Amino acid sequence: MRSLTTRRSALFGGLCLCCLPTLGRAAGLFTMDEVGTGIFMRRGLDAEATPENDDAIANIGFVVGDTSVLVTETGGSLSDGLWLRSEIRKRTDKPISHVVLTHVHPDHCFGAEAFVQDKPVFIGHHALRSALDSRGDFYRTRLVDILGADRAGSVVYPTMDVAETAEVDLGGRALRFTAHGTAHTNCDLSMIDARTGILFPADLLFVTRIPSLDGSLLGWLKEVETLKGTGASKAVPGHGPTLVDAAPAFADLTRYLTTLRDETRKAIAADQPIDRAIDSIGQAEREKWVLFDTYNGRNVTQAYKELEWE
């Protein structure tokens, strides 16, 4: 999961026949689920970015109000974002007034360029801009290497920074935002739809796919408690099914993060070097998560660096 910075390509007019090839090779793989009245979500693939999937690996979608539309997650590439925009236009001609960039990772925000033509408010955590500045070139280069320059997308910065909390109204539909402390990343933003009570924790909640630690392990455990405190019974995770029961999903996440914390502390106390710790910590979780072998070692490394100085 990642982010971007580069030269802006030409802005797009309305989707037309000439745009169809840029909708991406993965477009035919997906459908939209209506997880609540006027809330449409696409489940991302449990995979890494490839030329075949357009980095369409995150859950992305939109919320329709009485007067306008909010995009929640834009997809992992320009191609993915264009696909999402076309899905919105199949269902409503209401203006796209807001686009949410929940954090810096590119599978969630590199599709933002597809929506620049709509002139929306781009909503992000107050730390997102600096995160994009520091990581954008690297993420952009990597996506271009995988997808090609015409499909990768380019950086789009937030135009509305959320320092603590904020609210927007789509016409009879209020959406409330919370800027979290360092957890999955240092710029995680969550959202609640007041009409349905559905929580959108983005990558503060992984289901099926193993969590990816890029911020603070202890901070993530803290922010999970904050999210549980909202009382939401249903949630749209950043990865996994498009709608889940919040309590068991957070319980699974907490179990993994707690195992990572406790076993890393034991390894540090025993003076176990990090290369050995990577091979041993969290192994009881292996069969519970997709992509375990890809991410658990990275998570152990991040946890070790954080916890060795407690």
C-alpha cells in the first residue's frame, strides 16, 4: 500500500469512447455492492499490484447524498480511478463534490487523478500532504514500472485537511471524519455515515488480508479502541469483504496485533536478533491471513524497531 508525486497529465473531460482503453485490464473482474442505502463498494483483490490488476487491491466506492456524491478511496491507479468514476456515472449524474484520501498508500489514493475534472474537495488527514511529499516520487516510480506511465496516475493533494474531526453534508447525508494518531500509517482518516451508522475505518481495519504495519503497533492498538468506541456495528474495511460485523473483525485484527506486540517483546527481552525473530514471531497466525508470508516479516521488523526502545 503506498502514494505519489509527479507531473500532471492532461485533465480528462467526461468519459467517452476514447477513454475506454484506460479503464484498465482489471475492470471486468469487479462489481459494486450496495452495502447500505446509497453506499456502493468494490472489493479489492487480495493480491499485490500487477500489470494485470491495475493495483485494484483496495476496497473503494462512493456515497450518494440528496445533492452530491462522495468518493471514499479512489483506487490504486489512474485506470482504477477511471473505472470507479464510470461506475458512479452508471448510477447517478449528481456532482462528485468530495473525494476522501484515507492515507498515503497508493492502492488507496493513486486513482485520485481520475476525479480532478470534477473539481471536488479532496479530504485528507492533516499529515497526508507531508507524507505524499516524502513518498510520492518513490511510489509513482514503482507504479510506472509495474503499470506504465499512462495507467499509473499521479499525486493529488488534499484541499481539506482534517486536524481532529470534521463533517461534510451531501444533502441530507452527513459524513463525519476523524484524524487518527499514528497507527497503520501516520495519516489515517476514518469516516462514519450518519444515515446508516456504517463505519469506514479504511486500513485501520483489515479482514482476510494480513494487516500491514507502516506506522506504530502500539498506536494502532490504541486507535482500534477509539474506533470500537464509536459503537458502530457494521464496518467497511480497507481490505476484505465490503461490509463486515465490526466487533469480530476488530477482534481478529487485535488478536494479530497483540500477538505481534507480545512475541516481539519476548524476543527483545531474550536478545533474539531480528533476523531470527522474523522467522518465529506470529507464526500461529499464518493460516488466518492471506499474504502472511509477504507481510508478516515486514511487520515484525517494524514492531521490533518500535518496541526495542520501550
